[in-house]
Amino acid sequence: MADPVLTRVHSLRERLDATLAAHRNEILLFLSRIEGHGKGILKPHQLLSEFEAICEADKEKLQDHAFKEVLKSTQEAIVLPPWVALAIRLRPGVWEYVRVNVNALVVEEVSVSQYLQFKEELVNGTSNDNFVLELDFEPFTSSFPKPTLTKSIGNGVEFLNRHLSAKMFHDRDSMTPLLDFLRMHHYKGKTMMLNDRIRNLKSLQSVLRKAEEYLSTLPPETPYEDFEHKFQEIGLERGWGDKAERVSEMISMLLDLLEAPDSCTLEKFLGRIPMVFNVVILSPHGYFAQENVLGYPDTGGQVVYILDQVPALEREMLKRIKEQGLDITPRILIAEAVPLAAE
């Protein structure tokens, strides 16, 4: 059996060109139906509806070609006769833009800027003015890590933890912001985690080792109050846990981070630092549609859902705050956004 051979992946434009060459009449018929809508924006369901409207014989010819694949991935089409521009989402985070001249059946790849300019022409018409307002937000995010892999989409916290832990591993000074945060962390005047006795990373490591050694001599269920005074003297405040076992776990995680940072340990440690004590829930009520819905009655199901979820959230917050060794009552504010009646 021959070994598999890697071949060049054809671009989207090349695949569309091949389909156009093989089924010119069928695609021309479909694009003519799209162009028949006139100038405007078409959504995926409208495009698929037009495709389903062509005869079965023509549909069969296009089923196994790139054109049907492109059609399923198209998120919107801009119709500006004789051009039809397509925004194609090939997979999460990967977009391509093409435009097709319906008269000449010519496919062109376009950049994001060109696609947006083409879209603006729906309202503003063709403009050769070079003085177009552009807002460049790149400087605000130039130093911020950005995911480039599809699998990172939806896993932003995990991605940032990996990035941060890698930076900590290669640059010890990157641990200083974490130390500063733990020293400054407080709630309503109550100092948490670390006090002013710990001034640098070296003293932090030394204190944590002493604390870990001391905790190993105590029963796991020993309440924090029994050794709170000793911990304050060496620089540790409340927030590590409500008993010796939990405090030891937190201290062990921080020691691991100081020695060899990794994303999993960083995520667990940050997740156990007491930070959330007040929550605001914005609950939008009422009917939602494009027009003529203001003033309709509220949706009762949303009210029931919120009233059921808030007590559960409060119980979970109280449980976590207790496990963190704190005596703080969380506050949950529910803000209802109810549509007003149309005048």
C-alpha cells in the first residue's frame, strides 16, 4: 500500500473556480436568483431557501462540490449587482471573504477591509474619497495575547492561564504582580491573604514553607482560628481556608507556582482566592422581536427562573466563603429590565 502523500490545499477561490468551470449554468441560475433580491443583505436561511428552490437535477450536480460546502458556511451575502459578496466561516475563528461577478462569473478573494467597504456601499454608495474615518483599536490590544488555534475559542480562561504560567516560568519577575495582588487584596478594610510583613518573593517562599511544615503537625480538621494568630505574625491573613487541610492545599499550590508554574495549578489557585462577594443580575423581561412588541406582558417563566436560581447562587457563595475561612455575607442584587409601553 502506497504511503499517503501530502498535497497542496487549494484555496477557496480555486475550488470555487473549479466548480464554476464544471457547472457554469447551474451556478449562474442560482446566483441570478440571489441577484434578483436586489441590493441588500441576505442571511443563511435565505440563501439555503434559494438553493432549495432550484430544480432537483441542478441541485444534485452541486451537492458534492465546493459550492454547496461554501453555501453552508456562508454567514451573509452582500448583493450589490452585478456583484455578490460572501462572508464564509469555514470553521470557528476562520473566515474568508469572496465576491462573485454574476455577469462574468468571476470569483475574487477580498480582504476584511474590502468586504466592509463593499458592505458600506449599500448605504453610502460608491465613494472614491480617501478621507474615510477609520478607528484603529489595535494599540489597545497590541500587548494582549490572542488565541490563534480554533480549539482555544470558548476556552479563553484556560488560554490566558497557559500564557501567564509560561511567562511566569521563563521570567521570575512575572510573579511579582501576583505577590502585589495578594498583599493588597482586601474587602471592606479587612486584609486578606498576605500582610505587610511579606515584602518580596523570597520572604514569601520562606514563610510558606514554614507554614506548610507547621500545618503538617496539626490534625486536618483543625479550625483556622486555632492558628490564626501564629499566621498573622509571619505574614499570612485569612482567606487561605477554614481548616488546616484546606489551608495546606492552598499553600502547597502557591509553592508549586513559585517553583514551576503550570496552567492547571494557576487556574485552581486563582479560583480559590476569595474575590466574589457581591453579584448583580440583570434580568431582561418581556417579548423580544424586531418591532411592535413594546408594552407586551412580561414572560413569567423568566421571573420563576431567577427566583429559583438566586437562592441557589447565594447558597453556593456562602459555602465557598465559609470554606475560604471568612465571615462575610454576600449580597445579590437583581435588576429587572422591563420594556416600557410604546407611546
